[in-house]
Amino acid sequence: MRASGGDAGAFRHLVREHSGLVYRVALRILGPQYAQDASQEAWIRAWRNIENFRGDSAFSTWLYRITVNTCLSARRKESRRKEREYSGDELPFLPEPPGVDGDPEAAALNTQQREELLAALEHVRTEHRAALVLRHMEGLSYAEIARILDVPEGTAKGWVSRGRAAMLVAVTEQRYDDRETGERAT
Amino acid sequence: MMPADDRRWEILEKVGAYAAGELEGEEAREVERLMYERPDHRRLAESYARMLVMLDTLGNEPVKVPSAVVGYAVRRAYVSAFMRNAETFIGALGRSYLNALVYYLGLRRESYAEPT
């Protein structure tokens, strides 16, 4: 509340406390290449608009909204990336990684899985990706996602559903592509 | 009649919602029926479950924020607050100086109400 009165010291505390949220969301939506610029831009927008924050919603919800909007407008500047189309006759299938059964250590992602996921996210349409990140990586409710994206709750559900499906298609097709490239190389 | 691609996409989304635990009642039973009848639908649900676990794991991984992000945001806020205060101060100083000048030159007649 002090920060909304223009107190830069109070704003500094907010930045230190919530910088993880802003950077994490920007990283998931835009990827590592653009996350830093988008985070900085989101904080500038937050400072400019903080006097409008009345405390009607949680500060984190307000900050999510600014961050996601910053990421979406950054993406709109680029050429629209095509969402992976589902064109196969077979349903996508993601095989179980080896050595997962009953091994809690194996629950952690290895570098390849992490890279696969991040690369697959790139093939999900930006709005769907934002909704997917908020739901399945940030663990927010549909009501919160709808408030952040400024859309009706039904639309938020639709975007998450569409993003989830596109993501699965992208992950499986990418594994298939990788396997083919590997086979061709050997 | 729904085109085959649309139907497949609808199944994809429906099984995804089931795997995410978002379906209830008749909708959930319909997907369970599909999974019982078709092994590829069951594999699809398992694939979704795996992917959602991976997304959740990735979402919970700590992220190191580059120090430049925090430094830049804080610096901008301080500079902006300083400029705002300086603007207010210079504005107030200018107004006081102008008032003093007007008073000195006798351009404004002070009027006091006479007590009755």
C-alpha cells in the first residue's frame, strides 16, 4: 500500500519478494531469450500503474496480470508462430521414461526432458500457452486465470484445454522428430 | 456430421480434461467408457498424466532471477520517484518565487474584509 503511494523503498521490497513470480512466468511463456526483457518491462509497468492498485484482488493476481499482458504483447510483436496441428491417424503417445517406477529421484526432470517441454511450449499458441502455464505450472484456479487473462471463465477453460492438447501433440511429435534425426545421423 | 479431425481433437481435449481431474459425472463416465473400449484412449490418458506431472515438476523447479532484473526495476523506480519529487519541489519553488515577485511589484492588491 505504501508502494501505491509512490514510495520507491516499499516498491523495492515488492520487487525483491515477487521477482521470482514475474521472471518464472515470463520464462515459461516467452522462453529464456526474452524472459529478462519482459520481466523488466513488467516491473516498469507495475511501477507506473501501482497507484491504481486498490487491493480489491491479491497483489500477486494483479502482478500476474501485468506480467502475462506484457508477455502477450511482446509475442504479438513477433510473427505469429503456428500451433502444431494434430494431423495423424493415431492418438499421440508419450512413453513412460525408463526407471521412474517407485523412484522419487526419477521424478525430477532431466535436462533433455526439460528442454523438450520448453521447446514444445513454443508450439502452443501464446494465449493457450499462457493459460496452460497459469493452470498447470502455477497451479491457479480457473477463476483466477479468467481474472488474469481478462476473459470469461469458460474461455479460460477452453484455452487451457486447447493448450494441453496442443502441448501433448508437440511433445510427442518432437520426440518422433528427434528419433528420426537420431536414426538418420547413425 | 463432425469431420474426423474435429472429432479426434475433441477426444484429445476430453481425455486431457479427464487426466487433469476436471471431469465429473456423466462426462467422466463417458471418457472411462472410451478408455475401457479403446487401448489407444487409455494410452492417451496415461500420456496426459505423464505430461502433467512433468509440467508440474517444471513449474515447481526454482528459477534463478538474474540480478539485472531486480536492479533495473528498483533503479527505475528510484529515478522515477526522484524525478517526481524534484518536479513537485521545483514547481512549488517556482510558484513561491512568482508569488513573491507579484507581491514585490505590487501587481496584486491584497483585500481584507473590513470587520463590521
